[in-house]
Amino acid sequence: MHDIDKLISEMTLEEKAGLCSGADFWHTKKVDRLGIPDVMVSDGPHGLRKQDIDTVDPKKASKPYA
């Protein structure tokens, strides 16, 4: 078990900001040197949802579905 106050005091300002801003929309930034893993987060009252990177081909997106 980690002492949270000690762990926070060992973090740089950049590492603390990384936990607040995140690596992407759904994950915090990890802090390897302190053993802090990245954590998946979620939003909203309707349960968990995950959004992957958009892989839609823009040329095909404008065509109607048949």
C-alpha cells in the first residue's frame, strides 16, 4: 500500500498535470518511475462507454447506405 501524501509529494508538476489532462480522452497518463499505471476513465450517468479512434474513410462517409 502506498502512502498517498508521500507519493503526491514525489510527483513533478508535469506528472500531476498529466493525471488531470490525460493521455487521451479515456486514459490518465501513467507515471512509470513511481509505479502509477494509466487508468481508464468514463463519463456520464449512463454507464461505461468507450470510443475508439475514428477509422471511417471520409470518401465513403458521404455516400448513403444501401
